[in-house]
Amino acid sequence: MVATTRSKANGTITKLLGASRAGVTKRTKSSSAGGKKPVSTRKKSTQIPAAGVVEERPASPHGTNAPLIAPQANSTAVLQIRRHAPATTNTILDQATAHLLSVDSSLKSLIESHPCEIFSAGGLSELINPFQSLVSGIISQQVSGAAARTIKSRFIALFTPTPTCQQPFFPTPDMVVACPNDNLRSAGLSGRKAEYVVSLAEHFIDGTLSPEVLSTAPDAEVIEKLTKVRGIGNWSAEMFLMFGLKRMDVFSTGDLGIQRGMASHFGKDVAKLKAGGKGKWKYMSEADMLRLSEGFRPYRSLFMWYMWRASDVSVDALTEGGGAGKGKGKAGAKAKKA
């Protein structure tokens, strides 16, 4: 069964999948005629629907395109349905690519050499638990990928799944808030990271970062709410918008890889710039980055993807964690080459 609700704020409709799991009952002919009790269709399993069951959906460059999971015990996938959406999850990447090439045909070789899976039909069908993505990002701050995976595994092991918990299991915000700080630190979290994770959980519990807000609020509002969480800065919030929520018009002037990729793509000698750099120098000014990226609206997320490719930057940590890592206010993913 499918239930829908309409958001008064922007007229969007939210589809709640798996309504039968929430205890919806079905009345049979015999029950209506003979007064028998309705037959419950509640399913004991709380397994998250597989990505394969998420069919082609409306998609837009101006909002969340990822199906989000409510990070509570009885999780359901929340899909935003847009009226008059300009594309679908099967076509939006092609439209975005065509737009980039119409603005700058010299991107063709990068595009052909580096297919972007994030905004592909498969990438947009991935179910995202926003709490899990953001916690993973906090855990990954200032540590190697291998260390982050170990700490995350130990963190999850601190908690005992209940029969109603989603699968694969990740602790709910309520579980995290109830966990003693010493236990969190025993998993490998620093004292500050333990505080950050608890702060994040509190923002989900009070509704500040609900899946509905993350699905429908404008980019600036989501960033404002995220940066009120201790341990999440502008860059971390921007990466979550792109890699977690799959929003397509994100642009980060604070990312070093984007600065260097743009400098290289637009004809600057990056080696010379680096050799002559002193203090808090940049490959390109924020004003120039904004000016040169303006024509790529409303698909600047995809443009950023190719600027990372142009500077040979690895974004594996971002795709694994849903996009919010590397610390508060830090600039960008690390480059493979100097």
C-alpha cells in the first residue's frame, strides 16, 4: 500500500513506501459481511526495500533526488514526487551532461573518460539513511579510510538491534543519545566526535533534520540547519547535499580539489601557482570560481564532479560516507597527485 502526504510549504507530495509495515489493515469480503475481525497485513520483517524495487521517478536539478530513510526503528523510504518535474531518474544525467557540453564543449573528453555514477539511474535509486551518512562523515574526519571503517564497525557493534530495526542495522538517534559517552569513545571516537554524534542525533530527534526537511527545504536552509550541528561545517554540509541527498546544483568554493581543477581546466599553470603560493593562497579566487561556474547552473554538482576528475582527486571517501566528512570547514578531498 502507498500513502501520500502533501507539504503545505511547497506543494510537493511525499510518498511513503512500505505502509503495510506500519500496521495497515485490510478488510476482506467476509469481514464486511459477517462482522469478522479485519485481517492484518502487518509484516514482521522490517527489511529496507531493495534498491531494485525503486522504479523510475521524477527528478529535478533543484531538490533532493535520493530516496531517504527515516532513521527510526520503523523505517520507511521517503520519496519526493515533484509535479511537472523536468526529468526522471533515468534521464536527468543525460540532460545535465548535455547542458554542460552546451556551455563548454571542451569537457567532452573528461565526460567520456569518467562516467558519473552518482547521478545515474542506479545511483539515484540508492536508499539513503541521512543520519547514517552524516555520522559516517563525522567518524571519517581527519582519519584514513581504513581507520574510519574500523571505528564505524565498532560504533555499530555498541548497539543491539531490536526486532523492528531496519536492515542492514544502524543505530537510531534515540539509541545514540542513550549511549554513555565512555562507550562511544571505546569504539574509537574522540571525545569531540562523540559529542558531535550525540549533537547530530538530538537534531534528528527534535525534527530539525527530519527526512521531510532534508527532502523539501532549499539548499541554503539545509546547510543552515546542518551547520548548527557541532562538527559539521559548510563544506561538509555541501558534500552531504551532493553525495547524500543527490542534489544537482551544489557548488563549493572551499574545496581545494575544485579550485585546482578549475584553474587547470581554464588554462592556469597550477604547478607554478603552487610553487609561488604563500600563506593562505588559492589556485583560484572564490569570485572567479563563482563567475566561471555560473553558466553550468542548474547542474553545478556534475560540473564539480568533472573538476575533481580534472585535478585527479579521489572522492571515494565521500561516496562511501554519503558526503559529510573531513571536518568542520575543511577544504575538500585530498588529491592523489601534488
